[in-house]
Amino acid sequence: MKKVFVQTFGCQMNVADSAEMLGALVARGAKETADIDDADIILVNTCTVREHAEHKAVSYLGRLEKWKAARSGRVIIFAGCAAQRLGEKLKKSYPFLDIIAGAKGIENFGGVLDESGLFGAEHGGDIIKKSTVTDFVTVMRGCDFQCSYCIVPSVRGPVKCLPPKDILAQVKMLVARGVKEIVLLGQTVNAYKYEGIDFADLLEMVAAEPGVERVRFMSPHPLYITPKLVDVIKNNPKIAKHVHLPAQSGSDKILKDMKRGYDAKTLLDKINALKNAGVLVSTDIVIGYPGETEEDFNDTLKLVDAAKFSFAYCFKFSPRADTPAASLKNAVPDKEVEKRLDILLNKIKGLAAAAYDSAVGTRQEVLVETPYKGRTSGNLWVKFPSKQQAGNVVTVLIKRSDGTLLYSE
Ligand code: SAH
Ligand code: SF4
Ligand code: F3S
């Protein structure tokens, strides 16, 4: 039996896609291995959102030449977003590469395998997976926005929402395997719409599945944070009280240039609506978008202060080929970007610590993920004094915080 090693880079969408692609390989007789030296097939699922991510993917591929040569019959599959962007021209520089499977073609991955003639016929068979407490379910693919800096729409294509019945079937399958927390995935997941069923409806449907203890989702777009959605999150105890809502900037000018579709005030109103519903809000911020002045950056700091995010991923702007922002001439000098990033990261660290500290003295429902650790509904990590059963939901009193971890009684 052929053994496959899976290497995934990038976001949770890629994690979910890797599982799907692995499923197609397993259905054709392969078996997963955690040891690359033992593998006959390697599946590399790649990211290209920033230049650094693509570089990582391609240099990983470069290093596989030796791996492939070490044993005959080995197969390299290069998949995902970087594979989509670079396409067949990769084979010129990396002639040892067998299959390129771009992110847009994920639904036809089985067909691509069959066409290659390198695998057996599909005969069914399921992935034997270590049961996890949390797992991902893709509810929509692609993105219909055109944020000026972003390559995702070009490598993932337009939005396609999956039918609720398929989503629920997937949820049922995961629950039967022991999964307790479902994370619904989409690039603008709350823009989900399928024959009159919107994202708030879908959330409730998933939360109502027997055996589902908690539902999270990633990543929502601020434009689709509706009063209805806020209400559903607020009133349904199974829906996590945490939303990761990418802001990108707090400057109206930069938000407009980025074509995000909202200004800082609209965004802050949505954040406040979520916070008033008891939700912790975290975010993504891009620093050094072309033309970002000191004043624009200060507006971002102001937004961060007002929103009191529980966490933020901060990224240096990275020009991506064929995106509108890539051809802008007014780049922010790297030294300045570094300086701003430093200031922002410091602030975020303080806010994250404050989010942890403010949970001290409260009772929290914690989903146990490892014997000694779990997460609150608001996505804060808790350490237990004694061993717990993974998958259980325990109600604990939070005794203290060290700013990055809560300690329970
Ligand atoms: N679909 C999600 C996120 C997509 S990519 C959303 O729109 O919210 C994840 C994050 O990467 C983005 O939120 C953004 O902060 C960052 N990002 C995207 N393109 C980037 C670029 N060219 N340079 C730096 N950061 C970028
Ligand atoms: Fe990229 Fe914008 Fe789409 Fe998010 S909403 S994936 S940032 S284009
Ligand atoms: Fe995700 Fe990277 Fe693709 S962030 S959508 S894997 S470009």
C-alpha cells in the first residue's frame, strides 16, 4: 500500500482542503503516514497570500528533489493557492514535480489523480483519522470581494456556497467520529447564502445538530455582520462568543483605497454590537499599505484602542502580482513599516493580556482539548490543575491569569 505524507501551509481553508485531498488519495488505496522518509507520495498544500508564504512553499518543493530521488516511484503533488498562481510553469524549474493541483480545482482533485495514471482506481475507503476535539467544515469556497491588496480571489475564484444538506452531513460524520467543536470555514464565511438560507440560519442549523458542543466560524467580513447574526450568536449558547473579524486598517482613507467597503466608524459600530452581545473580537491588520501615513497609522491605533481586540494578527503589506495595490508607487519605507509594526504588536500584546486578565474571577465553560488544556467560548486558553477528559465541557472558576493563559480551580 502506498503511503502519503501531507504537508500543509496557509490558512484553515487549506487544512480543510488537505483533508479532502487526502480523502481522495485514501479512496485510491493510499494510507497516511507522519513520516516523510517512509512515504511514497507527498502532498504539499500551499499558500501565496504574502510573498513569504509563496517563497516557503516553493523552497519546500525545491528540497523535495532529493526526497524523490532517494527511492524510485515516488510522487510529488503540489497543490493549493501557490500552485494555482504559478501553474504549469513550475514544471520547467522543477521537472521532478508530478502533479500540480491548484486551489480552484479542489472539487475535481480525484479526477486529476485519475488522469495522471499514477494511482489505482477509486474504490472507496475512509480516512482513518485520530479523533480530534475540533474540526473544520468548508461552507463556501472562493471570494467575491476585490480587496486591492489581495490575491485570494484570483487563486480561489468566485464564491460558491455548499448546500446546507451537504454541510450538515459533514457535521454528522465528524460528530460520529467524536468531534465536539465545528469550525465553519469560508473566506467571507458570513456572506454565505443558499436558497434563502443565510449564514445566521446555517449557524443555528449546525448548532442544533446533536453532539455538537460548540460552533465557531472563520473569517467573517464586517459588511455581513448583521443584527440578525449578532442576535443568533448572542442567544445560542453553542455558538462561540468569539469572532475573528479582519479590520485591516482604522484609517478611512486606507480602507477606501483597499476597497474594503466600510469606514472605521461603521466597523467600530459592528464591533461594539458584537461586544455588547458578550463576544470577544480579534482581528487582522495590514501595516504599510502604500500611501499609509503616520496619521493613517494613528487612526489604526485609535481603532485598536477603541475596539480592544482580544488578539490581532498583524501583517506587513506584501505586494502580490496582478493585484491593484502591487503597482502603487507610494510604498512605505521598510524601516517605517517595522517601526509601526513594533508599536502595534506591543499594543496588541497588552490588549490580549487584558482580555485574559478580565476573565479572572469568572466561571467559564471550557471545552477540554488536551488533558490539561482547553478553550473558553471566547477563545481564551485555560490550564486545569488536574487531568481532564478531552472533548468534555467543564465549567470552571478562573483563579488567575498570566496574560497568555488562564488557570482554573
Ligand atoms: N478572507 C479573509 C482573509 C484572507 S487572507 C478576510 O477577508 O477577512 C488573511 C489575511 O491576510 C487578511 O485578513 C489580511 O490581513 C492579510 N493579507 C491579505 N493579503 C495581504 C497582502 N498582500 N499583504 C499583507 N497581508 C495580506
Ligand atoms: Fe481577500 Fe478581501 Fe476576499 Fe478577504 S474579502 S479574501 S481580504 S479579497
Ligand atoms: Fe489561505 Fe493562503 Fe490560500 S491564506 S486562501 S492558503 S493564499
